[in-house]
Amino acid sequence: MMRQPKVGATQSSPTLPTPAQGVRWTTPIVETPGIVVLGSWIYRFVRLVVSLPFRFPVMVTSSTFVAASWWFFGWVGLAALAGGLAVVSLVWWRTWPTSYRYYVTWRLLAWWRHLVVYRRHWQPVLVISGLAESYQERRYLPRIRSVACNARADYVRVSLVAGTSPTDFEHRVVELAHGFAAPSCRVTVNGPRDITLEFPRHDTLAEPLDALPVPECPDLGGLPVGKREDGTPWNLRLHGTHVLIVGVTGAGKGSVLWSAIRAMLPALADGSAQVWGIDPKRMELAYGRDLFARYADTGESAVALLEHAVTQMQERAERYAGKQRSHTPTTADPFVVVVLDEVAFLTAYHPDRDVRKRSENAIATLTSQGRSVGFSVLAALQDPRKEVMNLRNLFPDKIALRLDEASQVDMVLGEGARERGAEAHLIDPALPGVAYVRLETSPSPVRVRAAYVSDTHITAMAGGYGTADR
């Protein structure tokens, strides 16, 4: 007779696992023999001793000299060595200060920054910013290869973890800059799994720039208009391209416009270049009106000027057809820059719909066909929204001064510009002329500052190079 189970008793099968309990696989633990551990330690120690002279030649050589001086001559030898090094260092510093800074000052600073700033905070900054990778319960970090310094910035060379890309760092430049207490961060790709992180130690663009000297022989492919963040000159290319400048009121659009015109003055004087100005506000360009070969300040006259530029451009293209593919500025065929201040007035704000349509068509024709025959459009704008200016993509080079919103950065400089460090919406209002530039030839935005051209400079420019004097 079969027994009945008791009421409330738990029934379990001796052969089947509980449904809520899964099968767990564990890694077997194998004890490593002590001789193997000791051999590993000895191997690592020998490898360190052998590699030290190659990895740190200066440190090893200096330590060897100090030890030898103490061993053979005692404290007298050490004192003589220290005094000799002090004299040599002083003579070197006073006689060749540039090389002394390069070989001594910057290297000592790089060693200190490597030890105190980057190596100390490397792991927490990368882990928190999401740049550490995990695989099979192990964490992998990009490795610092070296740190170099100059008068302006630190350059941290990094080896990437296999499977990652420089784009991962480009998308975290803001986190890296704040993590290492730097004003900004820039990523440079050296090769496969090899990048350099540039951390400025201070803002080199904090001080305003006075108007730059007028060049004797202007290069229309690189007009000096200001300074880049790395301390090198900012040269703005106009010949063979079109430039769109976007920024809120007071951001410094006039600084870029007048600096470009100032750098072209000798070309205006000899007739190899012309500037045609359109100033609907009658405030910015009107101050130097004598510098412009053609000038318009109303909607109707601006449309007429733009359509005249299109006619001249098409006539020149017809003459060039089948004979030449590029333009060389001459007095017969001068390089023409059409400067549009507040272009939105013509494309969106003018009350006459016909004026808006004709202006948009003329600007689109100039920007799509003009650069190969010597016509360039330099346009300034406050609001970059599509409904205000839908021709942004026809401008190969773009300049973003201070903007109102974060979303406007990608509108102006292209998708992904803000992730690469172009924080134009965070520019301090007390820094007019500071901007981010994205060129047709490079997707990485560069931080710059335009020189300030005052009313006094503009008056002097109009008096010395105006149309009345030509």
C-alpha cells in the first residue's frame, strides 16, 4: 500500500534541480608553486634593471655620477659635483635660454606634471568619464606613454586599448578637461592606437588682441586676422572658399570682418582685390565705406549688388571655360569679396518676399559657383536656424563665436563639433572675438581669437586706402 505524503510537506526530486536555481560554473583554483612565483619576481626585477638605462637614460646617468662621486671622493666630491652643475646650469641659462628651457625647464615640468597630475588622477578620471574598458571581469585603461610640456600646454601621449578609437576620446574632451583642471582638451591622432591629448595650462586667448599690422604682401589664401589657442597666428583663407561667421550681438563678428579687410589693404590698393559691402544695419561697414568698391545698405540695393556680382561671376566663368580651372588675382580680373553683415535681413527678415527670394538665389549662386573664378562670400549672422539661413552648407569654412544655445554649435560647425570640444555656447561674454573655427579641410574645431580693429584704425584704413586715394 502506497504512503500518502503529509499535508504541508515539501516535495523535492532527488534527481531534478530546483527550477529557481541555475547551474553555476566556477573556475578551478590551482595553487601556483612557490618556485614559480619567485622566478617571476626575479625575472621582473632583472627586466626592470636592464630596461632602466633605456627608459630613463638621464636619471640613470645622473644617479651613476652621484654615486661614483660619493664612492671615490666622499662628501667633497658631491659638493664639487653640485657646484660644477650649478655653474654650468647658470651659464647655459644665461647664454642659451631657449635651449635651456627646452632641455631642462620643460622636461622637469613634464616630469612633475606626469607624476602629480596625470598619473595620480589618470584612473579615476578615465573610469568616471567612461573611457575604461572591461573584459572578463578585468578593467583595461589606456596607457600614458609620455608627457611633454612647452610654455603653453601639456601634451600627453596615450596608447589606446585594442578595440577603442580616438573618437571615444573626442567625445569626452569636456570631461577630460575638467578632470585634469585644464581650460580645454584637444585630441590629435598620431597613428593606430596612438593619440596625443593637449591640455592648455592657462587660457592663452584671455587677453584682447590689438589690430594686427598691415602685411606688405597679403596672402589671400591665409590672411592674418588673430591668434590660435596654441599661440600661432590665425590665418583666414578667403580666396577659393566662402566663410560664414555666426555669433550673438557683441560676440565680435565685426572683429573678424575688419581684420580680414585690414589684411587685404595692399591688394585693394594695387587693384588685385576688391571688397563689396552690404550693411543693412548701416552701422558696421558704413564706418569704412570708402574701402568698398561697391556698397549697399537697403534691401533693393543689396539685391542689385548681389545680382551684379552673379553677372560678373558668370561672365568670368564663360571666359575661363576650357582655358583655365583656377583664378589668379590680377587688376583685370580682381579677387572679389562680397561682405554681408547680418545676412538674415536679406534671407528672412526683409518684408518684401521678392527681395528675400532674389537675395537667397543670388547668394546660393555665388557660394556654389563663385570660388573657382575668384568670388568669395564673407557673411555674418546672428541666428543660425534653418528657417533663418538655409544656405549654411554652401559655406565650406565656418566660424562660431559666442552662441545662445548648445544646439546651435552643431548647426554652425556641423554634426559632432560640440562633442569634439567646440563649446561656443560657453564662451565668456567678456571675451569678444573668441571663436571656434571649422575648416573644410579639417573636421576638428580650433579655438581662436580675432584681433580688435577700433574705429580709429578703420578711419586710418579708409583714409590711407579708400577709393578716393586710388
